[in-house]
Amino acid sequence: MTHDQPGAHPHQVVFACRKNGGRSVIARVLAEHYAGGTVTALSAGTEPGDHIHPEVARVLEGLGLDTSREEPKHLTRDMIASSALAITLGCGEECPYVPGVRYVDWPVDDPLGRDDVTVRRIVADLDARVRGLLAELVPDHELPPSVLADADSGPAT
């Protein structure tokens, strides 16, 4: 991957959505979990809410992922400029544009107000996307097993 933006970290990714309470948080938590320090993942929103969505926290915590330090943050131009890649998840035209940064849009459903089965499906979608992204960004990094693998082999909830 080439990146000409001065000051950008080649393995920093920002995940952006509107409220920064659902999709971008899921993607960031998964990326940090799987990357093992090889990638820095940020998440932010164009209109950040007061807290992450409780249904998202519940599902991620159920998969053994800590969300206790997750707080919605405002997406800034500097956050994007310091990243090699900006992944948008429903923030549309509201995301600041920074020349030289690669943008990718992931059309993923919003988990806000959804039941746990639906949120888990959204987590599974993002899990696959994040794992694919990390394989592209750091091909020599051996990814740990999916957090969904252990959960899928257990009893149905």
C-alpha cells in the first residue's frame, strides 16, 4: 500500500460512522484484538453520541471483548490525515476528505436498537471484513482465530 500523506502511520486505520456507538466501535475493537499491535485502529463519528450502544457492548462483551474504555469521539480531519486508511460505515458525505488517504466504504447495517441475534450478525460481517483488511495490511501477521469460532461451537443462546 502506498500512502503519500505526510505524518500518516502506514498501519493506522480510522473507522468512521455517524454516532460512533456501533459499527465503528465494533470494527475498532475487532481490529485491535486481531492486530496484536501491528495496526492501530481508531474509531470516531461525525455526530458522536453520549455512549456506545448497549446492545453492541453486550454482544462484544459476550464474545470476550472489552468495551469498558470505548467512548464516542468526534471524527476530525487530523484523525484521518494521520491514518493510511479511512473506513466509512454509514457516515456518507459527512466524513472529512483528506487527499492522499485511501477511503473504503463498508455498507454494514446499523446495530442501534437491534436484538442480539441481529447485532451478532453485524459483528460477524465486520469480523470477516476486519480479518480481510488485516490480512491485506500486515500479510505476515498470523491472525488469531475468530472470536466467533469459539462462540459458534457452544450452545445456542
